Amino acid sequence: MSAFQKKVLILFAHPSQNRSEINVPLFNASKGFDHVTTVDLYAEYPNFRIDIDKEQRRLRDHDVIVFMFPLYWYSTPSLLKEWQDLVLEYGFAYGSEGKALVGKKFLCALTAGGSESSYRKEGFNHFTIRQLLQPLEQMAELTGMEFLAPFALFGAGTATEEQRISKHLTNWRRVLMAIKEDKLDYDVASKLSKLNHSIDLVIAE
């Protein structure tokens, strides 16, 4: 185990939390870890007036950055996009002097309404989830972060009745603990289609 404990920053973006059956429980399940900072962006910035300096300090202070959100029209909710546009400035996140994020890890913890089989070339959505996340993967590339496979739950609308949420939350807590204990294989995690597809492959017990 590494003597250096990685710190995780979770940026949660959900504009309709009263209708959330998975994202809010997932966000709540992320709390209580001494190495994890949880930020509810819609609660903190209801008027979209983002404190750029504060957010940049948060990024500097953490090693693993997580975007947690429901997939809206194949992208992030609007506040999370606004956060990217304002916080990831030239000279901070990219450019010849923009080295603040170099070496950090980045992943998305997301939900999608469609079934997993619909996210493929032959499926209803025509693209895999990793293909649809390529703008975020390129964001990570440009800023020097390592992009990890998403922690994704598909068929979100039927997850409750199919009793899939409890396992999803358990696996997410396993990921957070593996980061703390330096047991997450980042090389493997960067190559998977989704992180929780092969959870036992990325966590060394």
C-alpha cells in the first residue's frame, strides 16, 4: 500500500434531485470517507455563479476527479458543462503554463435511461457509452489527466424494481475504498468499456 493516500473529489450534478432514484443515493453513498470530498454543484451554485478560484483550489487539492451525473441528451447536465467552461481555464488546466491537472485521474459515475445493449453501433443509440464520452476523454487528455472507464448504470428507470441499486452502491463504495487503499489498477481501469463491468479485475484484494 502506498504511503500517499489519493484524495477524491466528486462533483455531483443533478438538476432534478427529487426525481432521482440512483444518483442521489450514489452521491450519499460517497459521503463519510476521509479521503473523499463531495460537492453538490446545483446546491452550491443555484444561480450558476461559479466561484472559479474556489473550484480550481479544489482541483489542485485532489488526485482523482469524478463527474457524477445522469446522462442528459448524451452529455452532462448544463451546470457541469458551465463548470468545465469556466473552471478549466487556459493557463490553469491547459496551455504551456496550464499544468495543474497533470497526473490526476478522471472518471465519470453516470446513469443512463437506455439499456446497455442500446449503447452500441447496432443499438438504438448507435454509439457505446465510451464513444459518447469522448469529449470528456479528450478534456482529460488535453489537461493531462488519465481517463478511466465510466462507472455506469444503464436502464436507470427500471433499476429500482429490478433491485439493482444496492449492488451498484456497494460496488461504488468498493471503488472508493480501493482508491484509498491503493488497490485500484488504473491501467486496467483505463481500458474497460465501463468500470463496473469487470469490478473484480480492477480491484486487487
